[in-house]
Amino acid sequence: MQVTSSVRQPLVTGGKTYHDVTHDVSRQVEGKPSLAWFLAFLTAAGVLALGSIALIATLWEGIGMWGLNKTIGWAWDITNFVWWVGIGHAGTLISAVLLLFRQKWRTSINRAAEAMTIFAVICAAMFPVIHMGRPWLGAYWALPLPNTFGSLWVNFNSPLLWDVFAISTYFSVSLVFWYIGLIPDFATIRDRATGLRKTIYGALSFGWDGAAKTWMRYESVSLILAGLATPLVLSVHTIVSFDFATSVIPGWHTTIFPPYFVAGAIFSGFAMVLTLMIITRKVFKLEDYITMGHIELMNIVIIITGSIVGIAYITEFFIAWYSGVEAEQYAFINRATGPYWWAYWSMMTCNVISPQLFWFKKIRTSIVATFLLSLVVNIGMWFERFVIIVTSLHRDYLPSSWAMFYPTWADVGVYLFTFGLFFTLFFLFAKFFPVINMAEVKSVLKSSSEKAAK
């Protein structure tokens, strides 16, 4: 039994018992959807339907529907791809790394963070596939499949192929990790259900019986998967950064990208977790499980990673100056003072200045301030990817080929489609799956004898 220190704030408030945990979490699955859930779900589904018009038009007409040109071959598509991969980073960090470090505060938020990871990776993977133009004719060539065309293989030296392996591995491990954690809770709901619901959750729980040996195997598998997933926290966004760092384009050709991208991914991922969990705790009345202590700890992670990102921005400018390469220097001066100056300074304001407000305890323990700043951080991280990609491409070595990128309705529509898909999946998850890990939350409750003594 985990005993809570008298000095530290309890991870679960309200004097909850084991029965209370089961009831509070299961009632969201067993009860009828609330009006708030229906409104949120219909809004997300509406955005999904609206965005599907742009997606269908793009698949029908081709990526000429986007605002790309001969100079800027990557723009919103790859910006959104990198942004969504970053959003999915916090789930693995919370689930795997914090599990290995025995951080008990992860128990109330890991389930939703893992689900967010899976849905974000699905949204991210869409953009490279759509960018192929006619994916049904050649998307499978991204995989090293045996074929009848002689030695027609993928280019293993391409970082774009490394993306395929990194993201597919990340998705697979995250999906297994997420589902393994769900099995004991599915069994709990199965034991409380009747009729068709009992049959469905019985199948999902894989015959879980709650025996000591079953729990032992569950713990062992969780640790093994955490060990396998931990390197992915570093490797996935490192490999995504290689899409740019292995090129010779000024603004991209830099060795700082891997740690810079990883810190940025954790930064944006935790911001999205905060956004979703603040809404979830309010709608599902889970304030006793997702406490101010959890929110404050996540805000501290945002301070740290935001500061790392800020140092990376400054380092980029220093290295450009120190290199003595005129093209490299111009690439960074153009970011700050060129036609896209507004995007650069939006990025700096959102990612460097706004997280520093969390140094003030009054702000980092305010629900409203945290929610607003989490949105600001994710907006800033989108601008970061846009600045890196578009401003490095739109003015190259030849002034005669300089160009500007202007998003079309199809660019915006496909981006909205991924938002609709992400939130539709998350709302379905929150309604039909236990949004908090009941088994792990019970492990951090105070012992019944302590409660009796009080």
C-alpha cells in the first residue's frame, strides 16, 4: 500500500475509498452521455465533416490544391506533421519514463495522455501519405516489401524512410502499452455490467481474473514496455528532425535540431495534455483525481522544456553568426525581420516569454491561466515548425526564385480535418473507456487505517 507523506499534498483528495474510485471512473462509462459531452462531440464531428471536404478535394484533384510552389515544396503539410508528432510525445514520457522513475503523480493522467499520443500520431501520419498525391497507387512503396521489379527498394539513406520506421514503431509500442493498461479496468467494468455491455467488455478484458500471478505478469509486461518505449521519447522526434538537419539548406543544416526538437515535442505535448485534462476534470467531475498538484507539476515541466527551447533559439542565432557563412546568417536575419517576421515573433512570444509566467505560483496554480497558457504554447509551437520550414525555403541562394507561401482553403481544411479527427476520437475514448487508470490510482490511496485514525 502506498502511504502518502504528511508533508506532500495527497495525489487523490476527498478521502476516496477503493469503491469511490471504481464508482467515480466507471460511472462515466456506464451512464448516459451528458449534454456537455454531446455538444463537444457534435462540434468535433462537425469539424471533421467540414474538413473531409478539403481532404476529398485534395485526394481528387491532387496536392496542387495546396499553396505550394516550385520554391516552397513543403509548407503546412509538413508543419502540421511535425506539430502532431510533437503533441503525441507527452504520452510516452508520462507513461514510460515517469513509470521507470516511480513518479506516482502520473497515475491520474497517464491513460488520457497515452490515448492522446495514439490519436495525435494517427493525425500526423496522414500528412506524408496525403503528400504522395495518389497514395493508393504508391504509399506501400514506403515499406521494404518484396516485389517483382528486381532490386526496387526504398532508399534506406533517406531520413524520410527513417520517419516511417520510427513513427510506426512509436505508434505500435504506444498502442500496446495503452491497451495493456486498460485491461484491468475493462475487467472492472465487465464485472459491474450486464447483457451486451458485459459481453463487449468481457472480450476487451481478455479473460482477466485479478489473480496474484496475473497482476505479477501485468507489472512485468508494463516495465518491459516502459523500457522499450523510453528510447522512443528521444528517438522519434530526433529522427523527425533529421528530415531537416541532414540537408544543406541554410536554417536547417544544424546539429542542434535533435535535442531542440525533442524538448519542443515534450513542451507542446504537456501543453496539450493540460488542455485536455483541464476540460476532462471539469466535464466528468474528476477534480479529486486530477488535482491542482498534478497541474502544477505539469506546469513545472513546461517551464523547464520551454526554457530549453528558448536557449535553442538563441543558440541558433549564435551559431549562424559564428559560422561566418553569409547564407546561414541571412536565413536567421530573414526569419526575424523578413516577410514572415510576424510568425517568428509570435513563436518567440508564445514559446519563450509565456511559459516563464509559470514561475509565479499564483499563475501555475490557476486553472484559467494554465488553460489559456497551454493554448498559447501549442499555438507557438505550430509557429515554430512553420518558421523553421517555410522561412528556410522561401528565400534560397537565388533571389530570382524567391517566393511566398499563402495557404489555400484546402490547406486550412485538411488541418481542420485532423483537429476534428483528433477530438472526435478523444471524446469517444473519454465516454466508452475509463479515462483514469483505476488500478493505478488505487495504489496511491492512503491506507484505510490512516483514514480511520483521522
